[in-house]
Amino acid sequence: AMLLSVVQTYSVVERVSTAFLVLKVLSIFAAILVVRPDWAAALAGLLTPALPDYQPWVAGRYPEVAERAAFFHVAVFIGVVGGGVQDYVGYVGLMREKKWGASGQEGGALPLDAASIGRARRWLRAPLFDVAVSFASVLVMPGSFMILGAAVLHPRMEVPTDQDLYSKQAQFLALVHPWLVNVYKAGIFFAIFGAIYGTFEVYARSAYEPLRAVFPRRPWAFGRVRLWVTLYSGLGALLLLWTGLKAVAIVKVTSPFSGVLGGGLWCLAMLWVDRTQMPGPYRMGRGLVVLTLAAGVAMAAIGAYTTFVNWFGG
């Protein structure tokens, strides 16, 4: 993945990542259909979310899970599946790469004539569609794993742990038919490799965008920034693996800060930029402002809570 990231172009990343997304969704769906979960219960849980109490066996078999409130684990998961603030910074760079709207222009005031404003509103359809598809995928993939866990792991009183995050589900599917293990492994491969493959490109943009904004007079070559970021991210990740640090332990520390708290502050920062940097006709509508504000405050509060629990316990 590191080698591909250094030599590839964004258009290749976009197409390959889309293919990975389709393959992993199909693979996980195939596993779910074989398990035949309680679809009525899944739909009810989606439409009427609730936070149930731990089953009695959780404290006995998995005390490290039960020692934290259920809401803490949910808050951590929100930061994991939704991405971190670094991803959203990188997304700005990807929009610039695609030359979407003003992000594809270098400097200059936005025109205020009616034709330009109308064209700008039409431009919004592209990122709207892109974000809608992305977050629909964010909903579908974790939801699929939750359904799989509820249908397969819960009756057996099993919880994925640091040492065994993915293989338990594959073992249980083997009880239905041995070949299904390959289906599940394919889904896991596409899920993990697809995420790693796209992450290097996004993180390179996450570094490139602030650098060119903070040091505008210095010429920044994206290819060089991408090389160093890829080496840092890839080799750093390998080092973490070789040191034996637990994946779940790392996520519990990084997810609340970058994913939830950082995402909430990013929402609030967007509102500030919208009001201070954008001409009136280009600003968000009142409804979007209210939704962004609500999301920002809620995520920042949840991130602050989980970060406090990580540092001081509770």
C-alpha cells in the first residue's frame, strides 16, 4: 500500500477505492444473508436506538469491557467509524484535486453576479452526492458488522478482543459451510486494505493543505510531501504493531480526540469560516447552520467526555 501510494495518481486511488468499497460491502452482505439475522429487530434498533445494559456474562468474561460505561464504547466507536479531523482536512485537498468549485481556484475574490452564484449552487451537488454516498457507506458497514455480531457472537457470549478482532465471526460462519470462511476473509481483506490504501493519500493531503496555508510563500511539492507522510504513517504503523501495542487501546485514546472532539471543533470552525470568509450569497442557509452547530456541539461534548474518561477514569 505504501509503494502504491507513492507512485499512483488520485484518479487511480478514487477508482480502486470505489472498487474496494463495492467488494467489501458485497462480501459482508453475503455473510449477513447466510447468518439470517432477525431483520425486524435490526430495523427496530435502527429506527429506535437505545443503549441496553450489559448482559451478566460480560462482566465475568470481559471485565475490561464492563469496567467502562456502555456509552463510552459507543462514543469511541463514533470517532472510529466517522473518521478524524485529519480526514476532513484531507478531503479539502481532494476537492482541490478534482477542481470542485472555489477549491479548484487559486486566490481571487468570488464573483457576485447571478450567473456565478447559480453556478456555485450547482457545484454543491457534487460534494453533496459524494458526502452522502460516503456516510451512507459509514452507516452500512458498521451496521452490518453490528448485525453480524448480534446474530452470531452474542448468543455465544463472545466479544472481539485485541487478540481476536475479526476471526471469531469467520469461525462461526464455517459452521454453516467451510467455504464461507473465504467469503468473510475476502470482506475483511477489502475492508482493511481498502482503508489503508486510501488513507495514505488522504493523510498526504491532510499535511499538504495546512503547510501551504501556514507557509504560503514557500513552494510545496505535493509529491515530496506525500512521500514523507507515507513513510511516517506506514513505518510508524509498523512500529506500533511490532511494539505489541493493542489496537483497541490505541483507538480508545486517539478516537475521542481526533474523531469526535476534533470533528466537533471542525464543524464549529466551518461556521466561523462561513461567516467571516464567505460573501453573503455563498454562505450556508439557516437550516444548515443549525444542523452544523448541533453536530459540532454534540460531537465536541462527546469527545470531551471520552477524553476525560481516558485520562481520569470513570
